[in-house]
Amino acid sequence: MLPPVLQRLRIPVVAAPMFIVSGPELVIAQCKAGIVGSFPALNAREDRGDTPLLDIWLTRISEELDRHNQANPDQPAAPFAVNQIVHRSNARLQRDIEICHRHRVPIWITSLGARPEVNEAAHDCGGIALHDVINNKFARKAIDKGADGLIAVAAGAGGHAGAQSPFALIQEIRDWFDGPLLLSGAIATGRAVLAAQAMGADLAYIGSPFIATEEANADPAYKQMICDSGAMDIVTSSQFTGVSGNYLAPSIRNAGLDPDNLDSAEASSMNFSDASGKPKAWSQIYGAGQGIGAIHEILPVSARIDRLAQEYQQARESLLA
């Protein structure tokens, strides 16, 4: 049984939080179209001394969704989520936790470490905590530390991705865990959403298709590269962040590097501090998942979700027939 906040979605989809790409415009459009929209807290960066941009973003998102719900009582917006990077280098973590707690964020997504105090903060303001994992060992640790649900990040996912087949990852987790389970990894069509459920996941976790939308905070060249590329154009490397991730080979070439001969980097090089140079690197090296072969045009978010919903329904009817 899913918690109420994850029920009554138009289709069983949570939009993945994407570094730089996910902002208020994208989140609001996703929620209005009926799926959970999300963004990383670290995307909201302000100059020193200014009002925290995260505070401003959360106020805007809550107010716009509230206005939408008042105007559309029969089709209310889906809830939103905020992703917290729990890595030790994130000097903003405590401040961002306090801001999200004050705004009563309904869904908290944690990455790169499981912290009981973050889960407790989510629960204290009435929210739920979902933790992303790449294997069964990390899944057990996350639940032991108080997470309500899991996001299984399988091979083929964009950005920081796991190496395991979704079949193996889901079946090992479902062997002992019956709570909320999401699947991430090359999901770009409604048929793939249904396949994720058939494997045992409750919801699909989709990122890369939303890069190629009008509301995404992405360079036009990035959006077009998504449309022009396929699974063969995805390169896996740890060079850019210290953790294995999936990236678009054309963007690596554009940065003057050879995607077939990349160096490796240690996890200790990962840095999410405000002074980190990583945002600059990520703005030049584009992350994406292996499912982008299904994405051929840049669309408004509403149109992309309409298409997903139509494909999902057609796939259900085809299997039932």
C-alpha cells in the first residue's frame, strides 16, 4: 500500500531531480500535469548574503500549486519533492533541511548517504523520505536508518547510475521489502513505466526525457542532443564527479575529451560545497540515461506527460487483451 502522498497520480511516475536542469518551472509543470515533480535543493544557489533561493523557490511552488488546485478541484496537482544531497561535502545540508521542514515539503529524496536525522525531519513535518540506492546492501541500510521507501537506480539511468540490471535489483529488494519502491534506469515511454510495475516497482522514476522539454533549465544544445542521440551515445565514467555516471558522448567531445579514453576519479574527489567547480563541469558535460532513443523532439512538459499517459494506457490494454 502506497502512502497517500504517492496515490492518485495521473500515472505512476516521479520525475527525477536533475542537477541544474530541474527548477521551479519544470517542477510546477510536472505537478500540474499529474506526476510528482522534483528538484535538488542545491540547484537553488544565491549570492552570499541574499535570501536563500530555496526558500523563494518553495514559496513559489507551493503558492502556484495551491492556486492551480483551487481553480481545478477535480484535477489537483500532484505533490512535489526536494532532493537532498547528504554527502559530507554539502555544507548547506542543515540549512536546507530546516528550510524544507519549515515549508512542510511532502516528499524528501535523499542521495549519496543515508542520514537518520534527515528522515526524522521529513517525518516531523508530515513528509515521507525516499532514498536512492544502487544495490541491495545500500537498500537495507537506508530502511534501517528510517527511510520510508527506496529508489532503485539501475543500469542505464542518467547521471549517477548503478551497474545492476533492473531485474536483479528489483527482485532482491522485493524479496524482503514491501514498502514504496521506485525504479530508475532508461525509462522513457509509457510501456516502460508499465514494465517497471510488472517487475515489482510501484512507480517509475524518470529524468532524461524531461531535459527535452520547454520548461527544463537546460541549454538548447543539451535539449537537442537528447533528441539526436541514442543508447550508443551514452558513456559511463567516474571522471567528472568521482562516482560512476552516464553522460552524452557528443558533449564530452565538445569539451575536448575523448569519450573512449576517460580517466577514473576516486569517490573522495566528490565535492558538493558552494565553492566546488562541479557545476561548471556539469554544465559542459551533459548527463543522460540510455532511454533517450525514444525522445525525438522538444515538447512542453504537459505534452510529454500526455504522451506517457497514452502509451501507458495502450500498453495496459494491449497486455490485458
